Amino acid sequence: MDRLVECVPNFSEGRKPETIDALVHAIQAVPGVVVLDRQSDADHNRTVLTFIGPPESVAEAAFRAAEEALQRINLTTHRGEHPRVGATDVIPFVPIRGATLDDCVHLARLVGRRLAEELHIPVFLYEHAAKEPFRTRIEDIRRGGMEELAERMRMNPEWAPDFGDAKLHRTAGATIVGARRPLIAYNVNLASKNLDIAKAIAYTVRASNGGLPSVKAVGITLKTRGIVQVSMNLTNYEETPVHVVYEAVKSEAAKRGVEVQSSEVIGLIPEAAVAQVAGHYLKLENFSMSQILEARMAQVLTRDLSTTVGQFLEAVSAPNAAPGGGSVAAMTGAAAMALGVMVAGRLLEKETQPQKVATLRSKRDLLIQLRDRLQAAIREDAAAYNAVLQNIKRPMIDPERGAALQQSLNVAIAVPLAIMDLAVTGRDVLRELIPFASSPLAADLKAGIFVARAAGECALTCVKVNLESLKDDPRGPDLLKQLAPYEERLRRD
């Protein structure tokens, strides 16, 4: 994927596994999105999920998760230590690769508007997405919790939400949506039950009180563990590294006769931040990220495309039914779209006419969407066919076998049909780019056109084979007839 955005939504539920599973499934259901991490805390009564994907897919996944949270989380009965104003409390978008903060601001405002218009949840924008300077910091929006936010919304026109009505949703509260750079959620646990000590240390170390730059901190109680915690966000770990924060909290605790019991990272932490800690405590000379085994491996494997592609080829070569023809069709189609993205990007570097720039950009964006959708279909097709095989193995006396097999066959037909449609759509876009291209770039486009056609033919073959499995289904002949327009479009010169 050329463009990657991270999203780290926080939900006000950390005690019900079925609710947390449903939130994860809502995110995973969006093609192209990968869930990297899930962490829940019963004392905080909070779950933090981390996922990445193409910008448009990440935005859709964030909305679907908030929609699921609306159905499952009721703040009128919620109890937890972490400050909060919503069932889906905060949705930050973070640029990772090939995306900018401006792109993430656009996503934040897009999702914020949808939450208000479709789910009737008031939305406040924060960090780089904020429209009002006094609402840039999330702690300013959360100050006083839901009760004080509701009062500010009611009494002060300046505290009308950025999207939605100026009143909290009855069960879901409000949601804070924004765009920010990567941060580290880092907590230090103290061997004490004295909440005043944790609060005093948090007051001392946080930036807003003249403490450590780029550090936000609060003191809370962990009732289930019988200790207190200094809970922090490090908004710029290069300015204030993790070990500096740890030592500061440890020093302040020692002044009050308290020891540090442990510390923890919530969610994910950048590799460079871990390297900072190792370099400091081990007093490493001339240490760099290139000396980390996994970092060097990732660098080399990314450079060596044959190794990366080889993993897919090994999976196809294995004596398993899936991944098979449908996944190969999707992979082939995605490669064709990638050629188009490359050509459009190179053309954009040199084009200056506004109208041509707009045309090239729109075609490139469409090809990116098609590429990412086809890439997601590699996994979807394999999963669909595996589901068919699993249902075939169910006992014949199983009363649900027939319906389950029918449903899985429907999906196994729908996925390659979508692959064919995506490949043909992309092939047409590649053709439209040829008049803009020089001879060498036109050759790349023509190669993409041939490859896209092959992907479509491969997917069509898979659809027909799967349709034959429905020979006893009265819908079979009609479904075959419905293939005719696709086939005609595929073979149109």
C-alpha cells in the first residue's frame, strides 16, 4: 500500500469481551484494514484498538466501530477510572506512510460529520483537526467529564460541537475526533494506594504545569490491583523520551517515599522509541536503528521484492485448495493497478496545467482504491473458499449444513465476481491514461491493461466453476445469464 493511515480509537469498555470482540470484528470487516493491537483495562474500563490501512478504508472502519459501540456501550451505566466523554471516546487519525496530516484532518472531519449526521452523536475536533484553538487539546474538551461538557454545550455558544446538536447523545455521549502525530501511551504504576501522591507527581511532570515537554499526565487509582498510577501520553517521544519520563516519575515518587512497581505501554510504541531506551540504559556508543535485527530485516526484505512476493507464491504452491485461482486473479489485478498508480504519479510530478493535474489525480486516486480493494480480495477469496470446504465437511445430518453451504457458495461466487469487475474498471482507467503518457510510460500502461484482462479472465473462470456447484440450485441458469454483461465488458477491445 502506498498510503497508510493509523487509527487508534478509544472505547469506554474494558470489561466485556463480547463487546470488545464485536468492535474488532466491525473494523476487520472493512477490506484493506489490518488490526495491529487491542488492549483493554478493567480499572480504566477502556479499550484501545490500533489498526492501519488505506485512508478511505480506515475512515470507514472507524465509523463502523463507532456504530457498533453505539449499540453496545451505555454511558448511563458506565463506571471507570479513565476520563471520558463518549462511548467511542476519541478517534485519532495518524499519518504513517504516503499520507500527510492534512489527509488525516480531512478524514477526521469526514468521519466526524458522518457520526453526527448518521448516528446523532455530537463531535468535537481536536489537535490538528481542531477548528477552534481553545479546543486543540483533548484534555480541555474532556475537562469535568460528561457533566461539565454538557453544561458548556448548553450555556456557551462557543462550545457548540463541530458537528451535530449541542447536546450529548443519551447513551453514547460525544466523540472527540482528530488528526495527530504518533504518540506513546505510557503508564507508571506506584507501589502505593495514595491517590494524592499519583496526582501530585502527574501535576509535576506534565508539560502544562511546566514539567516535561510533550507530556500529558493524570493520577488515577487501579482498584483491582490496590495501587495508583501516573497515566501519561507522550506526544513527542523525540523531545521527551520514555526513559526520561520514567526517571522523572521515579524521582518524584522517591521524594514522597514511594517506589515504582512497574510501567506499561498501552497500544503500540515506535521501534525508535524502544531503541532510545536501550541506547540510554546500556550506554551504547554510536547506536543506530540499523543495528536492530528486525529493522534491518524489514529494510532488506522490502528492498528484495522477490522475497516479499515469494511468501505469496509459497502459499499458493502449498498443497491446499486456497489460496487458489481467485487469490491469484486478485494479486494480478492489484499489480496492474499498481502500474497505473506509478505512471499517474510520475505524470503528476511534471504536469502543471490545473485541469490535467486534477484529471491525473482523480485517476490515480481511483487506481489506488482499486489496487487496495484487489489486494484485500486476495485474503477474502481464500477465506471464502475455505468456508465452502469447511461446510462441505459438515455431517450430512446437520440440519444447518445446506443453508451454511449455500451461503458460503454465494460468497465464493461474489468475491471473484467483484475481482473481475474491479479488474475491468481498472483496465479502462489505464487506457484513459495512455494519451497523457510518453512511450516508455505508455508501455507500462499497456502491460497493465494486458495483466488486468488476464486477472478478469481468471476471476471469470473461478465464478463459472463455483456456479457449477449450484447445479441443483434453480437460480443457477439465471446467474449464468447475469454473467454475460460482465463477460462482454471484459472482452471489449
